[in-house]
Amino acid sequence: MDYIIRRLLQSIIVVFGVTIVSFGFQFLSGDPTYAIIGEAQGMTQEQVDAFRHTMGFDRPVPIQYLDWLSKAFKGDLGKSIYYSKPNTEIISQRFPATVEIAIFALVLSLLIAIPLGIVAATHRNSFWDRISMVIALIGQSLPTFWVGLMSILVFSVWLKWLPVSGRGTFRQLILPSVTLSLYPLARNTRMIRSTLLEVLGEDFIRTARAKGLKPGAVLLRHALRNALIPVITLIAIDFGSLLGGAMVVETIFAWPGMGTLTVNSIFAKDLPLVQACVVFLAVIFVAINFIVDFVYVVLDPRVRLR
Amino acid sequence: MKRFPVVFCLVLALFMSVSFAVCAQDYDPDASIVFTTDDIPSTLDPMWSSALNADGAFRNIFDTMFIQDPATMLLQPHVIKEYSCDESGLVWTFIIRDDVVTQAGEKITAEDLVYSFERIYDVEIAIPGSFMSFLSSQIEYDKSEIIDDYTWKLYTKSPTPGLPYVLAGVYVMDKSFYEALPSKEAAREKIMGTGPYYVSEYVLDDHITLERFDDYWMGPQKIKTITFREIKDVDTRLFELETGGVDAVKDFSPSRIEEIDAWDNVKIIHKSGGCRYFIGFNHENPKWQNKNIRQALNFAVDWNSINEALFANGSPRLEIDVNPPWNDPSIIAYQYDPEKAKSLIEGEGYTLNADNYYEKDGEVLGGSAYFSYPQTSVYTEMIFAIADQYRKQGILLEPVYQESNNYTTKLANMEWDDFFYKRDCSTFDGLGDIAHLAAGNTSNYGRWNDAKWMELYKAFRTEMDAAKAKEIFYELQQYNYEEAPIVFLTRSLELWALNEKLVWEPSPDGRCNFRGAYVLK
């Protein structure tokens, strides 16, 4: 219980830190008034000052922060200037698209990474091990934007199998999900391989074999179950990253999710929305990690004992 | 035999009418097109439109009070069919067409026009920095008077000869529809126009689909459905065009022209746009208060090399920072003349130092030039190319990237010493083109403040006689050219890649108004 409370407190501190950083960054590059109104073409200085006052940018920064924080606690993340809607409403409209692509990418990566990692570990230094490690290396090395554009070129332009971009049909989900799954796939393959190799060398595996269990049962029931525990943490981090870090993929494939929303809000200089997106994604990321810590305790008694 | 000519004429007439009928049906009346750009409207209320590309969708849904010819940008009557102004220049009378109806079949009257016009002044609706906010700043509005259903009198506090051009940007909105909405904010999700298309589907940040309004007062358009799709990534936009997923793409690098031109069924249209690129001087710095030095920097730009290398020869040198049809055609752009530049600089007492830069009283001729274009932009390449050309001629121009907000803040607060590099965009209304150099204007970052210039500017701004106004404006342009308060570079190159079957004349203002467009069968 102490462990959970400690982790909960740490999570709150992280979220609090994120609010300070996300609030503070709008003041890093000059007057936020100009960030919003741009070059103020056709505006008089009085109009510029009036707008600064309306936005509350003429108040001391700590007061602005406390005002924003108190509203955020009540679930009010402010109002978007660009979309002219409450930020929570916009985020709630866009978040499902990102969850959709993130889940599909994650499932896809696990469906490939787990068997690939097992084959690599159980056939160490074999041809299959080397092949899976090459795949993992490629997946981790290639930049997402390049993979995305190349996959469009090959599967949409040359082969004409899949649509280039957009959201709405299952076929439109394939290319962005595959692109997004490549990095977690590669990393999980390597992780599963290395943890499985470690577990396969443990005493209890030798005992299981000595009991006369079939190799498949030893692998699946004893070795893999233990090897997957650290992978769970990675999956959680991956999921959090996929939710927040799909900006490049969403932009390339014109996928209307949180990534494109964040990019749009940055380009539109919509500071309230940028802040809201950052805080929302940080809270999601922290929450996922907290849940994983909790699951970890359930799955691995050693964590409780420590 | 005598009947032969009659029969022949009848047969000929029949043949011609059949031919014309076939030609008239040469287009596909059920055609749908998809246009993609980096932005679609962020709300359905045009008052909130801050992006030029987003504004294009509204041009198809709404009518404006006047319209600008896409080929010449000259003003034409539209919903307002006639207008006049009294001698004081303060009272305008507008006669409105009596056959304009909304997409719900309601007649448009003077009351609707007054409502539409006053809406641009409503601070709860028009966001600062938006196009509508810009328009409202152009007129010192006093009041309106409705004479009858189709006559509107508008009073201004100061003479505003350019008022009809401002009205060419104001959308006609149905007062009863918008006032019946529960709140002003509701207009961001409900829309009613008088234009040739109505909104059938709108998905935020994804697409907006427009359907043909068959009872449009000017007659139905030839394209049935137009979808504006938002695709941020330019490569994806072009991939969509290549695979036939979209029919029109805007905004791509001129370096791609050759590649795209080679694609089957795709054509490229390019026009000089309404944004003018220039290098601004800090006129509070004595170094740049010398006209000869400013002229020398104009003569030192080898534009032909830049145009060939970066713009496929499609972007001529800016002769004066005024858009057509207002620019003085007799003004010829500064030509590359390194000898002249050299003599002007040396004539002012500058000599080359050990680093091969011109120097006078221990101060080098030049300094840093703030800019905020992304690294991949062709306009970033442009400033670096100019810096290199200058360097070879002993002039120092050091491009320094600034994050856009930082850039604007620094320029506005005069936290810079020598140059800034930017573009200035306007609505082809003449006055707005050159307003960035007017004293007191917030975007006059260089603090250009010349008595004669301002005198001419004020005279042009208030002169109601068109011929006289033109004369004054040409004089102002000549003076502007001579004084060279900026280094004139080029106009924006507006590029469209279109499906070969799409016949359409894009407007140089960059707005995608598809009126009159059609798709060949």
C-alpha cells in the first residue's frame, strides 16, 4: 500500500510540474499577445493592448498561473482561440481517433514482436535469431516520417492497394498503424528476446524441465510469463508515447487525432489549446504508468517485498 | 433551287445548335472535386477565419457585397449592383440587387447587408488578427441608414475611397437566420449563405463538403460537389493528387514543378500572388537613413539567378510593393547592377576593409537580418542566397532565424539593429498594399517616417476622385521607388496543381473560389 501511495504522490508531483512547464513556455518566446494575433495587421496599439488585457496577459505571471490552475482542477482547460470552443470539448472529439490508431499499432506490434522475440530467444544465434534482430534494428533505426512516406509511395502510389491518407475506413487505418507500430515492434522484440534468454537460464526453468514438462509448456507457462513482466512496463510506456507522440504519423496520413490537433494548435499559435493538449497528454501518460505500477505489484510479488 | 439557301441555312443552324449543345454538355454536370490544402475553416463562422486557405471555402458558400475579377482583381458589382458617394466622401449609397436569395430561399435586403457589415465590428465575433478584423480597421464607420429594402446608406467618419474594396471582402449573411440562433457562438456551427454552394458535411480539421445550390441567383454552378480536405503534409497532398485521390493541390515548393509537370493528367497553374517579399531597414539607424545606400542594396540583388534557381523563373522581381491593378506600370524593377551599387556605396565614403566588407567610421555596411521562415522554405533559401550575393559585393547581411513570436515581438519593440526579412500581404486594394510603410501602422516595423511619403499617402487615402487618386498613388509609388525604403524582392508565387480535366481560373489572392469552374467529361 505504501508503494502505491508513494507512486501516487510522485504522479501528482509530475503532473504539477508539467502544468508549470506548459504554462511557462508561452512566455519563453516573447509576448504571448503577439503569438496569438501575429503581426496585428491593421490593429492599433490600443487594440493590441485591449486584447492583451482581455486575455489577462497584463497580470503578474503567478496570478495568471494560479487562475489557470484553479480552473484546470475543475476540468476547465480554457477555451481555444482558433476553434472557438472549450478545449476539453475539442480534445474529447479528437482523442478517440488517436486511441484507435494507438491500440491498433500496439496490438499489431505485440502480435509480431512476441512470436519474433520467442523465436529469436529459443533459436539463439540461429538464422531466425539474426533475421529477427535485423528486423528489430531496422524498425528502431528508420525515422517514422520516412517510413510513412515510403509506405505511401509503395502501397498507395505504386501498388495502389491502400488509400494515401484520411480516416473513416479500415483500409485507411492500415498504413498509419503499421508505420506507428514499427518502433514498438522492434523494441519489444529485442526486449522479449533478452528477458526470455535471461529467464530461460533460471533455476526454476531447469526444475520445470526436470519435472518432465514438455518444452512448449515450460516456455509458455513458466518462461514467457515471467519474461513478459518487464515488457508490460514497456508496453505502457509505448501506449503513452503512441497517444502523445503520433504527431508525425498523424500529420503525414492526415489522421485527425491528438497529434494533428497539437500541431494545428502550435501552428495557429493557439496557446490555451497547446497548454491543454500538453497537460492532457501528460496526465494520460502519468495515469497509464501509475496503473502499470499497480499491475506490476499484482503480477510480481518481489515489488511488494521491496 | 431558290429554296436551297433557306434549306442550307436551316441545316446549318440545326448543325450549329446541335454542335453548341454538345459543346455545352462537354463538362460533367455531376462532377465532384476534392481540393486539398493545409487548412480548412476552424469554425463555420467566417468572422473567425484567420487563414487565407480556410477563407477559400467561404468564398463558395457566401457572396461578398462586391467581387474582384479573378483575372484582373478589378472591382465588379455583385450583390451591390450600383453605388455612389457624395462630395464629402462620407456618405455612400448602395443599391442592392433584388434577386439575391439565401440557400433557404429568403430574400436578401438592405437590412441583411447592414447586419453583415456591422458584424465585422462586433468584437465578440471577429477575433483580433483575423481577416475580418483587418477589414474593419480599414473604415472609420459611423452609422447606416436603410432607405428601402434595396437601398443602403453608409456613413463614415473620414473619407474612405477604398470602401468598395473593403466590401469585396465582407460576406453577405442572412440577418434573420443568424439572429434566430441561441447565441453568437452558435454561428460557429450553423451556417447560411447566399453563395452557389451550401455545406453538406463538416468535420473539423478533416474536410468540409459543399453541394451545389441549384437555385443560386446567378444560376447553378457546373460542379456538383466540392470537398475541401485538410492535409498538412505537402508530400501527402501531392501523393493524393498523383493517385487521383484529390483534384487540386495548393501550396507546394516551386522546386517540385518539374516533377509534377511530368505526371499524367496533372497541370500546373502559377500566378504572382498578393504577398510581397522584401528586406526591411531599421530607419532609426542612421546607417539606413541614406537613400543612396538603400538604392545600392536594391541594385546589388541578382534576382535573375534567384528566380531561375528557386522559382523555375516563375517569380519576377518586385518592381514596387503595390499589387495590380494599382501598381504604376511605368515602374521597372531595380535591375542587378553591381557597378552602380558599388559606385553608390563608395560615393557615400565607404571603403572595403580587410574582410572585404564596406566600412565607414569603423562601422561595417550591414548587419543581421531577422527572419522567421522555416528552414525548408524556399523563402529561407532566398534570403541566404541574397546574403551570399551581398557578401561578394562587400555588404554584410547575416540571416538570423527567430521563432515567429519572438520575431514579431522583437520587431514590434525595435529590439533589432539593421534588417528584417518578411512578406506583407494585402487584398489587392491599393491602399492596404502600401500601408505597412505608413507612420503609426503597427506593422511598420522599420519605422519608415518620411514627410513627403506620408503627405502623398494621406492624400491618396482621402481622395475621392478616382482619376486624381490614381495620379497621387502613382506619384507615391514613384517616390517610394526612388526612396527605396525596403529592398524590393518578389511577389509570392501562388502554385496550384490540378487534375487536367478541371478547368478553373484561380485568383491571384490565393483564395480557392470555384465559381465558374467545371470538369471536362
